Amino acid sequence: MSASLSWTAARRIALRAQGMGGARRSEHPTTATSRRALARTLESTQLLQIDSVSVFARAHHLPVYTRTGIWDPAVLDRALRPGPHRILHESLAHEAALTSPEVHRLLAFRRRDTAERDWGALREIATSSPHLFARTREAVAELGPVSAAAVSRHLGDLERGEGWGWRRTSTQWAVEYLFRTGELDCVARNPQFERLYVPVEEAPGPPGRAAAVGELVSRAARCLGIADAGALADYFRLRVREVRPAIEDLISRGELEEVEVAHPAGQRRMLLHAEAPRARRLRTAALVSPFDPIVFHRPRLEHLFDVDYRIGIYTPAARRTTGYYSLLFLHGDLIPARVDLRADRARGVLEVRGTYREPLPHLPSRSRPPDEEVLDALVAELGRAARWQGLEGIEVSTGSGTGELSSALARQCGQG
């Protein structure tokens, strides 16, 4: 018979496994403290998903802030540089992500798969420009760290493809292929957010595919604390059928245990890691990126936290219901609200363009925190977020489309 857990306990385990629940800084720390904050976050997450949207803060900067408070993201750039102190590699993990060196090595099978895949653009290059790959390798070795666009200019390749999508030159396609197959290493991003490449140095031989998948599933299970097969597979973008043998192995070895999680909509069977943290109450309030590992797997977010989230950046403006790039607001072990933020750096103002109450349809009313409590915590968190981004004021939008909590938040912030 499977062990049973309450819905609340499952949420708390999930959050603590992700490094939530500790003290968060409200003032700017030293470089050494920021580097330790980054390292501690990676211990809990194993990766930071990359995204170019910087309307408030870049997605790969937010998980460290969510867990530890104010930190200096400049240490992340230094942590990518080759050398003895490197702790990050850019990999195709959960989409494009910054990973620990160990995870990067485990994902070598994905790079091998990419090398064997049939790319239409590359077939054309191989036919029309058979020497392009050799010239591209030589240019990166000569110029690196260098962007694909700069390599293309260096080789005089300025002809881009037609259409609205990825309009790359042949050289840019070649660079992308060499990166995805493991011949090139990304060691930085330039101000235009383009990867900067160098040739890959010799690395220890990677494990076989089955062993690598088994270790990745084990790491995902530890990071999540409690999950189902779908969430375990999604963490490193593996297929569910591919991870099932690894899950069965982890169960047989006692690393995972099947448990029943009580839920108002019915019992849910999940997998609990043997070293998952205790379900202690969390006294935390934090903004959470939609690309944070806490909320990677949207079905798990809905099952554990009762939140149905769809990011607005991919939705036409007229159809958005909760803003362009809303961050989830974690309060204790619940997500009772979300806020659509924009950093207006020219004015030095953190704009709160929308403040929305989460419906939490399955959560009993007696378990919901009052709006006043949520807003008090949110005001403090917005102040911390503004300081982190070097902004001096907070400006809350109110009126149609700005959410059910916007007027009350504006009053809390001294507006009106």
C-alpha cells in the first residue's frame, strides 16, 4: 500500500527541494556572496533556463533571486568563462539552459543525436559550399570568442534566407550546427544576447545513453522532491517512454517511492524522492519566473499549486488576460497572485502593469490567505525587486485590464 501525503505537504516538499524557504537578501551583497548564491541555486536546480526577454529581468537571472534575494548577475557571466572556476555550461537541457558541468556532460547523447539528424539547411550547405564547415571552424578558432554573425561577416557570407523565421546565413547555420553537436562552446553572450563561441576543449568521455538518462532522471527527482513521470521527463526534456526504465530502476533501489497525494479533485499518485526535504512550513514571499524549474511542467504546476499558467508574450495583446510577462507570486506554499512587471530604467521606476488574483479553484476558502496579507507581502517583495534592478520607485497601473488586486496594491504603495 502506498504512503499518503497531504496536498499541502506535497507543495512544501516541492518548494524546499528547489531551495526555497531560506532567508533572502534585501541589500546588494559582495561578489563572493553572489557567487555562492549562484552555486547554491545550481545545487537545487541543476540548470537555469535561458530567455532573452528582459522586460523586467532575464529569466536565467531570476531563479537565484527567487531563492536567495538580491544578488549580482554579473557573476553568472564570469561563471561561464573557461578555466578552473567555471561552474556553468550552456546546453540544450530544458530548452536552452545554463547547466552544471556534470549535466552538460550527461547531455552528450543529445549532441550526438543532433549530429545524426537530417538538417535540410545543412544538406544544401554541404552541396553548395562543401568547404564552409572547415572555414567556419578555422574562423572561430582565430576570432573566438565570437558570434555567429561576426563569423558570417568575416567570411563575407551576408546572404540571409527568406521568410519571417530564422533568417540565417549559411555560415550562421553552420555555427549553430557545430554548437548543437558539441564542437563549439558558448562562453558568453554579447549585449545583443548573441552567443559567443570558442572551439570545445577535449573533455572526458561521456557515459552511454542509458546511464546518462538514468542519472538525469535521478537528478530531476532530487530537484523536484515529488513529481510524476511527466515532470521527471520534462525537467531535461526527455521522452516519458525513455525515462520509464530509469524510474523503475530508481523505485527498485529505493531512491523513489510511490505515494498518494490527497487532492480535492481526487487522489494523485506521485513519486517521492528518498532524500526529499521534510514538509516544513515556509515563511517566504518571492517572485517566480515562468521559466523557473519550480513551474517548468505546467501540469505539475496545476496539480500541486492549483495554477493554470499561460505566458502572455506568445498571445496577441487583445487576448491576454494577465499581462505580457507576468511573474507568479509565491506566498508561503501557495501562489495567490501574479504581477506583470516592467523595469522602466530611463525613469528609474518599476512598473506594475497588472496585479491578478489566482483563482485557485480547488483550494478551500479557509486555506486562502486574505488579500491584505498577500498585498503586504507583495509590497515588500516589489521593493526588494526594485532595489535589485536599481530602480527607485514603484508605479502601479489601475483600471480596466490591470487585475482585481491593482487598486488595492496602488493604495498600499501610497498611490491615490
